Amino acid sequence: MPRAYPYLLGIDTGGTFTDFVLFDSGSKKIRIHKVLSTPAAPEQAILQGVDDMGLSAAIAAGSVVIIHGSTVATNAALEGKGARTVFITNRGLGDMLTIGRQTRRELYNLQPEPRQPPVPAALCLEVDCRLGAGGERLQALTREDLEALRRQVEQRQPEAVAINLLYSFIDSGDEEAIEAVMPAGVFSSRSSFVLPEYKEYERGIATWLNAYLGPLVQNYLQRLRRGVEPAPLGVMQSSGGTIDADQAGRRAVNLLLSGPAGGLAAARFIGAACDRPRLMTFDMGGTSTDVALIDGELKLTSEGHLGPYPVAVPMVDMHTVGAGGGSLAYIDSGGLLQVGPQSAGATPGPACYGLGGTQAAVTDANALLGRLRPDNFLGGAMQLDIEAARNAVGTIAEPLGLDLEATATGIIDIANAHMVSALRVISVQRGYDPRDFQLCCFGGAGGLHVCAIAEALQMRRALVPIHGGVLSALGMLVAPRERQLSRSINRRFDQLTDADLRRQLQALRLEGTGQLRREGVEADRIDARASLDLRYTGQSYTLNVSFDTADRADAGSAAIARAIEEFHRAHQQRYGHRLDIAVELVNIRQRVSAPAEPIQLPPLQAAAEAALTAELPGMGPTAILQREHLRAGTVIDGPALVCEQVSTTLVSPGWQATIDTLGNIVLSCR
């Protein structure tokens, strides 16, 4: 950044709460805050929180930098509430997004429910131009074609257009020409900008999503910017790096995992600070739980999904299940207890919030079992209605013929099983042993479930980070400025020279560096790391490996040989074997980044306070402690509840908690 700012404010807008973390660069202290989200207009909750924290004057004085994680793009995509979008492609390919990969969601269902196409046929337009697979021009795009296309677009009165032509990642000229003649005021998205890679369907979906969500994201960021002017405003991307809000509006598809990526950025930051670089994380919020694996660095994927759609832009490699504090319990048609994915959300929320909810949620089960203290929720800012929780759980218990405590325990056990299953997907199914990692939980509800989930995975160590209830907001402050750039090559290494490969990587590096420089980042703070998507010849899917671009005496073919050997090892770990056949380079990638302003977590300073004891159902006498009163080195034997402003941690029987010098809770199974 061109100047130092007194305050850094991270904001994470979730489905239930909007979280705030303020870092005072003068005192080196951190303040946290939560408010209920306002899904219809997310900026209202943000402005309310800013006012609650007394920051309005500092923002008006230009003393605050704001980094924001938004769910606007995610919610609009999942709810089908994007902009009216025209899809433009080559002649004969207008139904590309409708046909897709011709895969079925239910393989053995002979009468599947019909699914609406992403873009209605009336909004799919075709144009007479064509490039060959090698970039040669087979049919030119004429001015008459462009004029006719512009008239067709005007007749349909869209809010956005998505332009996706064959082989535009080789030559973007036709897409740029089409974009130039689009009607004024229409948001345009072209595939050569959004995702210059092969696979026309995946590239088309990414380009359509970017157009479909772009006007909503742009309008939202403009409203938010007006509310916080003149404060600089950045936005978290799905890849774990931030981007200036002015540029983020053109890259809506890159914001789909904005909030969860912030949590992983903070988990990595705290793991590095306490020498625990290998973490399996679960972020349990009000609506869902996101799980991921950190092995020193954040793992990215270009094979992510959002609902039924593939999202091929780089994003944190994360798996999501509909199990959160607000997940609703119900009895299915077979008489069995189920939990989620339906959620109570922010309005009306779980029954115990006292806002009109009547259905039992996971939070109600925890409240009924005494694991949430009614007078200490949100630091006392919200009084829980335990009687409402009992009534809600009672509506489930009666038809099951169980008592309230058994029903509440069953609700929690089922939610835990969903999260354990998700954690196995990102570990065991990918060749990793969970016992080689530490389980790291965050989100407002995570601490209540961490011990039970660790036991189910046979993990004996866990970490509950300081400020875990607002960790995604903290992640906004520690995430780097970043761009992820890529381009398809699709050639075997014996058909590619090292000089050509490095020339193309250098072009991506210069493009990313230029984007960061336009945000005011100094050139000497920018770092670039190259990687390659490789596969055995004939395969459909790739594995990403690093590529050394250092200018050394052994550069050249030796760097390519190292990348190929790394691919063989990665293939062995993921699939259990390696092959003695040619390796193909599919995509090149450059991560261009600049570190965030340095933040150091203050050492723990706490005044000791005696613990209270309460009788908890199923646990007996249980110590009740306030996290802010725990000194470094404090050892707590379970069962115990460690309460704080934004979350609660349950130390189960048989577990021991130790408070480290930063205030993290380090859990171990005795």
C-alpha cells in the first residue's frame, strides 16, 4: 500500500452473522464485533457494525483500510437471482451450456427431474467466426456480423452478456471485437479475460457466471463503497488473496468462496505463528460447514463446484456440507431423525434466539444440553431463550419417543457425522492420513464439536485459534494482495522448448504485476510463483505442480525434469500408481502476490479468575471458564466449557486443553 493506515478492518458477511476484526496498528491490539446479517442488503449490517465500533469518524478521516469477504455472489448463484444474461458463442454451439458434459446427477434414475438450462435458448446467440485448434483463422468475423449481433443483443435487453468463443485462449481478438460493440450500460464478460483455458464448457460456465453475477456484485460494492468512503476497500477472492473493490466488480466469479477463503488464510497464519503448519480445518457457521486441508500452504483447485455448476477458476480446495449451528432437525418420511441442509438462517434463526423460530436447530440442541450459557451468548449481548429451545426440541422428541436430552444429543451426533464425512473427503480420499494433521476449528459453532469430531477421525490433537469465532474476518487482514493467472498450452514436453515455456510464464507474470501496480503495490513487494497443470497423455484430469523459474546454471530442462518427477509423485499419492508414459503440459499458472500489511498477534495478557462449576446433562460437574481470563500455560481437564464473546469451546471428558502464549486453545486427547 502507498501509505500506512492506523486501522485495518476485516469484515466477513455470513448467512447469520457479520463479523468484524479491527487491528490498531498503533497499540497493536485487536477488537472484535458481531452483528446479525441483513441478507437483503448486506451493506446495512456492515454500516451498523462500523457505527457500533465507533469507527465512523475514523473512516470519514481516511484512517481505516477495509478488507471484505462477501456472500453476495454465492447467494445469488445458489438462489438463481442473477442478472438477465445473453450468451454469445460460435455458430452451432448455442446449446453448449445446456448440454454440458451430458452427465446425470443420479446415475440410475431413469426419470430424472428436468433441470432448467443456465441460459434460456432465446438468450443464446451464435456468430459466424471460427478459429482452429492451432489458432489458425478458419472463418473471419466481419463488421456485418458484429452489427447484426449488436442488434440481436439490443432486442433482448439484457443486463449482461457472456462471450465464449472456441480457442479464444489462443487468440482473443474476436471476443474483444464483440465486446467493443455491445450496447452501453450492459455488463460484458469474455472468456479470454475470465478463464483463458481449454474446455469450452467449463470456460463457458465461468464466463456466464461472471456475467450473471457481475451487475449484482458491482452494484453492491458501489453501495458499500459509498457508505465507507473515503476508506480503501478490498475484497477477498476465492483463492485466498485480496483484490481492490474497483477491480473485483469485473471478477464476480472469483468471489464465490470469498468468506471461507478468509478463514483458511487466518488458519494458515495462526498455524505458522504457533508452529503447526499441517492442519485439517472445519469452519462451522450458522448455515454450513466448510472443511479443508492446509499443508504449509493453502491448497487450490480448478475443479470446484457451486451447486450443479463447475467453477474452473482457482479457488481454495474446500468441501462444504449443510451442517451448521442453524441447521434444522426434522423427521423424514421413514421416521428417522435428520439434520440439515435446511437452515434457520439469520431470520428467524434458531428457536433459542427468541426471534420467532420454532424448529429445532443444532444450536438449540447445544443450548438445551447446557453447552451454550444463556446469559453469556455474544458476551451477554443476546440472551438465549432456553425454554424456546426445549419446546423446539420437544416437537422432535415426542414422535421419536425419546426424552429431550437424548434427542438433543442425537441432533448433535448427526451433525457431527456430516462434518466427519466431509473431512474424510478432503483427507482420506486424497491419500492423506488425518492423524498426521491437527484438527483446527473456527466459526461461531466449531468449538462445541471439535473434540467429538477429532475422536471420530482418530485424531489426538486439535487447535481452537484465538478469535476463532471471527477467524474469517481476521483472515481478510492477513491475506496477501493476489492475482491467479493461467493459460492453456496443451502440448507434450517433447514439443515444447524451455525458452518458450518461460516466455509465456513471463508474460503472465508481467500481466499480474501490472494489475497489482495499478492498485498501488510497490514493485519490490511483488512475488511470483509459477506452476504447471500436468497429466499423462490421454488423461482428462490434471495435477498441479510447482515450476522453478529461477535463473540459475541448472535452469532449463532440469527444471522441467523436476516438475515431471513431482507430478509422478503426486499421481502416486493421489491414485496409488505412476505410469511410464509421456507427460503433457495442459495449463501454465502464475500466482502474483504482495504480502499484507504485517500483523502480529499480541501476546496473551489475562488476569486469572476462578472457574464456576455447572451440572451439564450427560457430563456431570463441568468447569465454566471465560477465555479472556485464562493465562498462558493454563491447563484445563475436561469436561469444561471455555466461553468467549463470539463462540464456546467444549473440552470433552478425556481431553485436556492448554492455553499457549497467543491465547490459542491446544487440545490433546489424554
